[in-house]
Amino acid sequence: MNKIEYIEFLINSNLENTKNKKLYDDIIDCIDIALSQTSIDFEIDSSITLEELYKVIENVGKNSISKSVGPFEAAELIAKKLGTKYTRSSRKQTTNKIINLEDFL
């Protein structure tokens, strides 16, 4: 399914959740961020559940010094699990590139 269908699927599947609804709503928001740099046609394996994505985030958090993961790091982890890449604006290279005029010949 494409990214919009996947997010809608996760939202609908989380409606009945009483135990972890707020946590999984936050994960859905991170999924939306993680997929923001992909095309609308990007295909996602619908068998990847919110629980799986939470486990990925939780495992990284448990092993970090701060014992936590921020939303943008979570988005990077989710993107990797879903088979794509999310690059934060702060991590994009902002240095000026030298343009070689010979490349235009």
C-alpha cells in the first residue's frame, strides 16, 4: 500500500487501542515525518505494525546514554525500517559546493 493508505490503516487500527493509544498516535506522527520525503507512490509493507516500529525505537532508546529517542531520530529509525530514508534539515550538508565549469562542456 502507498504511504497515505498505510498511515490511514495505522490510524484506524489504533482507534480501538485503550492501553497505548497516545503513544501509538505519537508514533504515527513520527511515521508521517519519516515518509514526508518519499513520493506518494512509495510502497510500504503493510505487515509492519505499530508495535514493531515501537520496538525499534525502544531498543535504540534503551541502549542510548539518555535512555530516550527524540521524534526526529525516531523518524529516521522508522524510515529505515520501512525501507526508505529520512534526512533531517539540520543534517543536510549546507556547505557551498565548488562547481567545476568543465562539467558544463
